[in-house]
Amino acid sequence: MKQERPIHYEPHPVTAERKAELVARGVQIVDAIYKPADVPSDVLRINGPTVAEFVAAGYLASNYPPSGYESRSTPEEIAAAVDAQKAKVEGQFVDFHLEVTQLAV
């Protein structure tokens, strides 16, 4: 039995690059003008940033993926980004604590 692919409503025309991305995600592409009114509009978008792009834009990795978007990064990439940000914050705290301690002496 053939397994049905989830439908993704995408405005047409679709570029070859975008089509390849959607096909790789395993979705069936249908022109957005055919989207039924009863299909919820809260379907996650798939064209959001990767966790690296999200962090580079100044957001916390722990808030990834952004609301309304599907993750484009693996759980391992997200965990690594969260850990890297935690280490950076902890390092800044240690530096600040040392400066304050040295001022008190």
C-alpha cells in the first residue's frame, strides 16, 4: 500500500530550489490557491531559520525553533547551540565576578 505524503500548500510558481527542499521533506506540493478553508492555518511553516541562523540573529538557542516554524536543525545541533550559549554566559559571569572581586581588594 502506498503511503500518503502530507500536503503542503505553497504559493506557485515554485522555484526549483524550493521544490527540491519540499520534496526532500517528503511533502506533496499543492498550489496555495487550492487550500481548503477548513485546513488550519496554524500549520508549521518549513522555511524558517536553522538554529545557527537563529542564534546569529541574536536569539536564544533555547527558544528555537521560532513560533510557527518547523525545526530545520537536528536535536544534536540545537543541544550544541544551547550548551554553547550557556558556556558563553557562564564565562561572562566568571569574568564579571573576577573583576568585581579585584575591585573590592
